[in-house]
Amino acid sequence: MKKIILVAALVLFSFTVNAQDDGSALSKGSWLLEANTGFGGGDLGVAHSAHTGFALQATDGFTAYSVGAEAGYFLADNLALKVGLGLNGQKLDGQDAVSTLTYKVGAKYYLDDKFPLQVDVTGATGESFGDDKPLWLGLQAGYAIFISNSVSVEPGLRYNVSLNQDFSDKGLFELRVGFVVHL
């Protein structure tokens, strides 16, 4: 797990160093790469069952983790189409208990170049779900703090509405901190 986080950090750093600082971070035709942390929303506070960010929590021999990232392409100024992939897992006393692959498709709009608003559909696949696959409608708002023209930190609040009542009928709140590289 430590190796995965280290590799992800090095990749993000290399994109940051190589990203052009030309002021067109949110312009049509540019790209974004995003890694999120998530707090809240799950039984252990890691995140809901379809998460494409980074999270880790351990309690009484039970460990839950999420590793993932998102990418987007700006179809118009301030409007990006995004996709994401993630791997979520759980371990009980060191033994793998559950492993799922998650996916996300959505859109992100930057209001006044600093307030990211996002809507997406997130789902997960895995043997442990059987026929009741989780599917969520995500609504997210935050604030983009640009530390350079090509890097932003985006704290925000997210609400996940269950679209599969057979899986869950509860909505979930998450506090998020996103780290975004604009290319």
C-alpha cells in the first residue's frame, strides 16, 4: 500500500513539474488530473463503496482502503468531462475480505474560475455485491485554490445519492480535498 501511494505521489509531482504555466488551466482543450481524499460516508469513515480517491482507515483488525484517480478534458472554457477509476479493498485481520473496482463519469464546471461544481455517476463492480451493484449520483461543490497556474487544491463537500435502492437507500456526505494538475 505504501508503494502505491509513493508511486502516485511521484507521478503527480512529475506532472506538476512538467506542466506548462501558461494561464490556460481551465481553457477549452486542456486536461486535468485529479486525486481526492475522502472523509466520511462509510461504516469506517473511509468513503462509500464506490470511491475513486485515496483513503485508509484501520479499526480493531479491520482495514479499508481506496486508491484511485480521475482525469478530465475541457470541452469548453471552465467545463470538463471527467472519468475516474478506483480500487477499494478491505482486510480483516490481514486477510483480504473484499475488493472492488470503481468507475466514475461526470462533468465539472468552474464557476468564476474558482468554485468547482461537479455532478457524476459512480458505480462499483465486485463479487461481494452479487446482483445489487452500488450506483450513486454525486453532487459536489468546493473552492479551487490555485497554487500556480497549473496546480490547484480543491476542498469541498460531496453528497452521494443512491441510485440502486436494492443496494442502499441512504445518501452519504463526504468532505473532500482534491489535488488537481492542469495540463
